[in-house]
Amino acid sequence: MIVENKFVGRLHTLEGISIRDAQKEDYPAIVRLNDGEVEHTSPMDMKRLSLLASLAAYFRVALSGNRIVAFLMAMKDGVPYQNDNYGWFSSRYSSFLYIDRIVVGSDFQGCGIGKLFYQDVFTFSRQTGIPMITCEINTIPSNKRSIAFHAGFGFREVGSQCYFEGRKKVSMQAAFLCRDET
């Protein structure tokens, strides 16, 4: 199935799953999804979501019918986002899109929604002239599934950060969308 998207034009979707821009009416469902996966991301209430949404260059939801089953939020360089990982990338790169979080509801994990979102965010980045996409992946505790997923999209480690006296370590990842990788 192919649908139109105001940012990227044509977009391939999974059977029964569509992606669209997030709307304020979606916020309660988005907060519930985030709460269900908070051990893999950070807490987010309605106030925090409103702030993050105001900073996001890319904020889309995946739907199964009318039910929101996933979302992805990403910030472009140059926004006043107070986040250690975003700050790490900001201090090293002048133009990037930072994937702040992707959350897929437990009933829909492993169905290809993450891949669908990443295809869409890569298309968005190319069409808006953003040369790289960044994110972090937990290495302590290890998230081997996420490492393999991101490697499949061309992400590679460009650094790392430790938190909580070494109890948490993240791999700073980047996927370069053009040949100039500086």
C-alpha cells in the first residue's frame, strides 16, 4: 500500500498500518505508549510531551485502524533542547536530525513498524537536506537488538557516554546520508 505524506510524498506502509503527523488529540495515547515502554526511554507526561513536540522537526504516529500503536520524535540541530545526548551531538555536528525516541506498543513490536518509521525519517531527512541522523543506543545495559537494527540502516558509533557512575553507557550513533562524513 502507498499513501501520500505532506513531508515526503510517497510512503510505503505495512498492511493495516499507516503513518501520519502527530496531532494534539493524539497526546494522551502517546503518553500512555511511552509509559508502557518507559524502561527503554525516559518518562514523559503531557507537559513534557508538549515541550518536546514544540521542538520536534519530525513527530509522527503509526496507526492500526484508528488506534495509535507507535510514535517517533526527532529534533533538528539548533533547537533549545536540554538533553545530554542531543547536546553531545550539537557540540560536534552542525547539521543533523536527532531521534529522541521511538516507541512501539508491546502488541505491535516485531511487526516492522520501526523499520517503516526509519524509512520515513530517512526520506524526510534527505528531502529536507539534513545530512545525518543521530541517536544513542544503550550498551550498558546492552540492547543488542537495537544495535543490529541500527546497523542495518547504516548507523555507526561516533562516540559514547557513561551515566550513573558507569551503570549506564550509551553508544552515540550516526548515519550519514551523503559522502561528506565530517
